[in-house]
Amino acid sequence: MTLIVGLAANVCVAIMLLVHTFVTEPASEIPLHKRLVGASVFALLISVAVAVLAWRNLLRREATLREGEGERLFRKYADTSPLMLWVNDVDARCIFANKTWRQFTGQSLEQIRGDGWADPIHPDDRQRVYDDFMERASRREPVYIEYRVRRHDGVYRWILDTGYPRYDESGEYEGYSGGCTDVTERREAIDELRQWSAAMEQSMDGVARVCVDGRYELVSQQYARFVGRPVAQLVGSHWSVTVHPDDMARLQAAYVEMLQTGRVEVEARGVRGDGSIFHKRIAMVARRDEHGALFGHFCFMKDITSEKQREEDSLAVTRKLEVLTVSAPVPIYHMLLDGCCTYVNPEWGRALKLPSERALGFGWIDVVHPDDRERCQAAWQRAAQTGTAFHEVVRATRSDGAERWFVMRATPVVNGKGELEYIGTIVDFTDVKQAEISLRESLRAQQQLHLREAALRRELDHRVRNNLAGLLGLLHAYKQRGLPSAQLANVIEGKILVLKEVHELLASAAGQPVALADIISRLVTRLAPAGRTSHIRFAGPRVTLAGTQAGAMAMIVQELLTNSIKHGALSVDDGHIAVTWTLAGDASDSLFFDWVEMPLVQQPRISAQPRESGIGLSIVEGLARAELRGECTYGPRLDGVDRAWVVSIQALVEGPERAPQQWQQELKPSHA
């Protein structure tokens, strides 16, 4: 359009010149041809000026068009870029941020413009980022800054912000353009790698990375200390320089195995930089790419020189201990924590007369006497659980059938692996045990003897006091009856005789209760008239009487015998006595005692009236009531053909004893 206007103006100027030349000034002194040339030159100059102006206008328009298209294309490609792009001006104020940045931070373009781009930056990083950017911008240097930015979901992420200064066509500074990349995962990986590297440097194991041709690529400080060489010297050298020549074949075989399995462990000797030899345990792990191709391996090394030395020392000690245990005069054994026996010396077999193999494993338990087995196992479990010493006394049966007593002792020890084990001994102390048992039995017997003596003393004291009291009572009763002195002396002598017999019975029974039958038999033998003992029969179950009741029953029998000799059945030639007793009650402690005399002797001989109660029957009644805790009845039995004199006693016996057989005895004639 500018060109057309310029051409039209040029034509007008040309027409105006022609009109001026030929019409306005026809009589001019200047020749016509000169006027024509001048007009043409003037028109040409005007045309050139118009053309130049038109051309410049055209160029400016084309530049404006190109600039608008570039802006449009820039925004289009910037919004589709995976990078977070930005542009700021000379005052570090943001004038553009692409769609990726806006989506990452959740901001709109209006929020980002100016200083709004800094709002998502972590407060702890904001001032540092601003100062760093302004310092570099003042020197027009590229910007490389890592800082944290709040993502649209509120999570802070680490980004790497890179920017470069921007200039126009004239070289005028316009600001910075740049982009950001999320490097959170990269930083975490670097931090983790840094931590692992620090851990590896502090690790007790040495670590090295070896390439496929066997040369060291990376070596940790601990690895270098193990082999006694600087890290710089090891890197690039072949791993064989650290291996003892005699163990090279073993390591090469282990390397081949690693190629097949991916990992292998091996022990070998190494050579340090000063030529000294050390022992090492190596783990080689293959390194392969994503296609499975081998590109080297990792080598993890541990110096086990001290461990090997301890093993050798332990082996030497073990050999000495084996010699010691073989020659030891006592059985020695070794057991694990679970009670499994792993070793016994030959003396074990000699002491138990069993093959030593019987003790191995858990066989030693079977050797223990069945009655002691459970107790022994429980004691072992307690010791193993608490880590304390084991001590137990058990019996064991030898192959010859002899039962022996043994003391089992074991002390906990820690092996080279830090595990608890036990080493112990077995001592045969059967003789000591038997002496102990004998001594214990002797002490028990002595104690029982002392107790028995004390009981006898108490019983004797009790009897003496009771008997004296009884005698005093009898003397008082006879005194009231006015007996002559001679007759009273006979009565006292008879009572003392009875007490003597009872004391002898109790003494022969060592203070234990005596049988009722023994009391009757002894008194009948001593008191019955000569040749008349066969006229007295007695029968009943076994009943034992303690001291006081035994004395009371003896007094009763003596009174009944004396009364019978004087006034009853034993006073006539054909008279006889039948004594019977039975036990009854839930506890068999009720004694029913019957004394039957036949024939019934009276004046007149047979009479319906009972015999008069004398002092003897009064004594019987008193003893039955006081000492036997019962009652006494007596009188003639007049029914039937055989009339008799009957004395019945019902008593409560202390601690009766009844045997399954019946006691029945007929006394032989005696001339005592």
C-alpha cells in the first residue's frame, strides 16, 4: 500500500513539473531540454525517497508479523514441553511460565507474574534462592540452583532450576530464561548412595568393585587396610596381587562358580603390601546389565586372621584336653544346650561298664535310673535355660545289674560361635551314699530309741503314779472293810504281783500296747491253783491295750480270779471258767468282755438269790468305769440247765487292734 501511494505521488509530482515547465514558464531562459532533465532528476529523487520509505515500512511490518508468529510458536512449544519453563525481565520479575510449571505448582499465569513465582518456594529456601539468583544475574552468569517447591498437592519437591541471560538484537540485556526439573528422586538416590558409601567406609568388611578383566575400579578404605595397600595403588591393579599364590587356584575356581550361580563365598590367604600373609573370607557377587551380560563383580572381604588363630589355638587346646580327658580317672562328658551328648571319655564306659557310644546323643538319659530320670531332665533344663551350673545326684544301673549312685556336675562354657555348651564330670559315690544311708538310718533308729525311751519314761511315770493311786485307793477301801493286817498284806501282795506282771509284759513289748490274751494267760498261769489252769479257757479277737488300760484289765482279771478261787467256780473240783470277748462299733473300739463261772457256787449251792457283792466286785466296777470308760454288770445266770456266775464288762478301748484270726487258747495244767 505504501508503494502504491508513493508511485501515485511520484506521478503527480512529474505532471506538476511538466505543467510548470511547458505551461507556467514557457519563456524561461533555461533551455527546454535542461528543464526536462532537471524535472526528471527531481522526480527520480522523490521516487527513490518514496521507495525507500515504502521498503522500510514493509520490512517493519514483516518483522512485526514474524515476531508475533514467533511468540505464538514459542508459547505453543513451551506449553507442550515436559520442562517447567519461565522467562523474567531485567528486574527478575516473571513475565511468563509455561503450562507445565503452572500444573506443577497449581498457580495461574496471573498468580505467577511478577514476584508470585516465588510463593511456592519453601520458606527455608526462599531467601537463599533470591540472593543466589540476584548475585549471578548481576554478573550475567548462568544460574544453577536446587531448592524445594510446593507441589499442587502440598508436597515439597526438590527441583533444579537452570537459567541463562537473554539479550535483544542490539545486545541489550532483557532478563533471564530458564527451566526447572524435578530432581527429588535423584537427590534421594544420591543421599542413599552417600549414606551407603559412608557405611561401607565404616563397615568392618572391605568392599571393592572389580571390572570384567579383574582390575579394581573402586576400593573402600577398609578393603585397602586389609590388604595393606593404598587405595590409589589398588585402583587399576589386578585382584591377583592380593592373593597368596598357593590359594590362587581355589579363588579362580570360586570365580567360575560365581559366574554360574551369581554369588560365592570362599576362604583363602592374602598377601599384604609388606609381604605378610593374612586370612580372609571373600564373598563375590556378579554384576550384570539388564541383558544379563557380565561387566564385573563386587568383592566383599573380611579379615579372619584372628579368627583363624583362635581356631588353631582352640584346636591345640582341644588336642590337649583330649589327652587329659583320656587319662583322667573320672568320667568326663560334653553336652550341648539341648542335652545332646557329643563326647565321653573312656573312663565313662569303665565306670558304668557300658560302651561309651551308649552315652552319645540322648542315650545317657536311658542310663539314668527310671525313678531319677524325670528329676534329672528337669534339673538339666533349668540349668540350660538359666545358663547356670548343673548338679544332680542320680542312680544308674550298670551292665552287671549293680545299681550305683553318681554325682553329675557340669559347668557352662561359651564356644567360638558364642554358643553355650557344658563340660561335666561324673563321680561314683555309692560307698559314700551307702554310708550316708546307714548313718541316716542309725540316726533315725537312735532318734526313735530316744523317743521310745522318753515315751517309756512318761508311761512309767504315769503307770507308777496311777498304780500308786490305785493301791492307795484299794488300801483305803480294804481299810474301811476292817480287814486284818495279815489279810490286808496278802491283798497288797497280790496287787503288786499283778502290776509286776503287767510291767513285764509292757517292757517286753518295748512300750507298745499288749494283747488282752497275753494278760489273761500270764495272770492265770501265775494265780490259778495248781492243776486248775486247764479249767480256764478264753477266746476272742486280737485286742491290744495301752499301759493304763492294760493295768486296769489285769487288776480286773486278778480280782475275778481271786474271787473265783475263794467263792466261785475254782473253789470246787468240777468248776471251770469261760472267758470270751468281742469287738463292735464303727471303729471296732467297743469291747464286750464276759467272765462266766460254772457251776454257780452259793450257800445253799443252788439258789435264786445273787451272791453278795463284796469289795472285789466293787473294785472291778470302779476300774471298768474309771479306766476302761465302760460299765460292769454281774450276777447269777439261772435260766437253762447250766447255772453260772457271769461278770460282763462293756469298755471303750484306746487304739484296739484286731487280727483276722480268732485268738483261742486253753491253758495246760501248771504246777506253779
